[in-house]
Amino acid sequence: MKNVLLFITAAVLLYSCVGNKKIAAVKNKLKGIEEQMQKENAEIKNISTQADAKLLANKIDSNILNRIDKRLAKSTTRLDEAQLLANQLNEILKDKKSTRKNYKSIVLPLLDSLQKQSNRYAQRLALYLMIKDGLNVADFKQFDLAAFFGPGKYLIPEDKVDIAALSFSPVVDSLILFSNKYNQYPRTATLIILGFADGTGINPGGELYYTLLDELRKPQAEKEELNQKISELRANELIKQMTGLYLKKATGFNEVEKLKIEYIGQGKGEALPVSGITDYAVDDERRRIVLCYWVVLPD
């Protein structure tokens, strides 16, 4: 009986010793994973802050900011889900008896899920680098409408198409260059054209007036609505020209099967194009412009 008791005592001590080592190992791994998650959260917040600053500086527009926010939100959601698993594991690890009881059924599976998330950390950092790189080179290209459109016009005449193509080429070339730098990733390139108008009215009864009413599908409209519509039509016309130019240069993209292209044309009407300019006049030609932005983001 004495020998049996000694054996049982030794077995219990051995089990306790091994259990403590396993618990310590789990805690150490969990600590490293949580520290990594904190760094990643800080990186995401840093990118978000940088994007907000670029918007205020007119280097990006709200469309680009929304796309960056959505991309970062995916990562934040995954981190939140991982944190819930970490919290659950931490709660179990508070009690050694509970840890030993649930070691194989709960502790190890939770740790395995967290480890898989952690193993993809380097890949996610590379994608964050791509977003930050895009923000670093982000800027707008300004086009003077007079270079493409006649007074009160919104279609580029045939004799101005070549001029427009020459002006747009650097934008498409820059987009191609950046896209190819990250051609190993599935990605989406977004090209944004924003049209603006000054605050003057459109001659009632003229051909343009009735054309715009037809576009608006209204029997009459205020000048703000008319200017909104003509700025929209001009933006869409430049999108059409830019699309044609992209198709001509499409062979310049690498790994094109991993690339999606989207175009956004928006009319801003009488909104002021650049927030830093404070002396715009009602009929200011600096308001009759088109701004072009682009971004390439990982999917």
C-alpha cells in the first residue's frame, strides 16, 4: 500500500510538472501573438491617420479614403476576431485546473487558430506597405477644361482628342508603374475624375440649357442643378477618353489577370475644387477644371 501511494504521489507530481511547463509555453506563445496584434493595430491606425491627412491636403479624394478605410476595416475585423479568441484563452489560463481539463479540447485549438493568424503577419505587413506607398505618391492631376472643351460644351471635339490623350498619358503611365511594382498581389486600380463648374448661370432657352434639362429629365432646373449636370457630363467624357487610353496601354500592365480596373466620374457642380484656395470668384476659371486621382489597393 505504501508503494502504491508513493507511485500515485510521484505520478501526480510528474503530471503537475509537465502541466505547468505546457501552461507556461502556451502563455508565452499567447503573449507574443498579442504583442504582434497590438503592433498591427497600431500600423492600421497609423495608415488611417495618414489617409485622413492626405484627404485634408487634397492629395486624395473621399472615394479613395473610403476604399482605404474599407480595406483596413477587413484587417481590423480579423484582428478583433483574433482578440476574442485570445481573451477566451486568457480566461481559461487563469485557472490551472481548467487549463489542464480543457488543454486538448479547447486550449490547443484556440492557440492553433491564433498561430495561423500570426503566421500571416508578414504577408499583411507587405499589403500595409503597399497602401502606405500609395499614399506617399498620392496627388491629383489638374486639367483645365478650356484645353478640351469649347465654351458651354461637355464633349471633347475630334480635333482635341489627341491633345487630351497627351495630357492623360502621364496619369495612366504612373498608374501602370505603381501597379507593376506590386503585381504579385490581387489588386484594384481606381481612376477618379471629378468635374467642377463655376457659379455662373447657363443661358435659359439655349441649346445647352435644353440638353441639360433632358439629361436631368426635368422641365426646369436651377442653375446649381444645371452646373452640377454639366460638370458630371464633362467628368464622364474624360472617363471615356481615359478608358480608351488605358485600353491602348493595357499591354504595359504585368500580371494583368490579378488586376481589376474601376473608373469613377463625378460632377461636383459649383463646389470649390481646392480647399486651400480662398479667393475664388463666382466666374473664376480656376473653378472650371477637372481633377484626376488614382490609387491601386490590394484586394
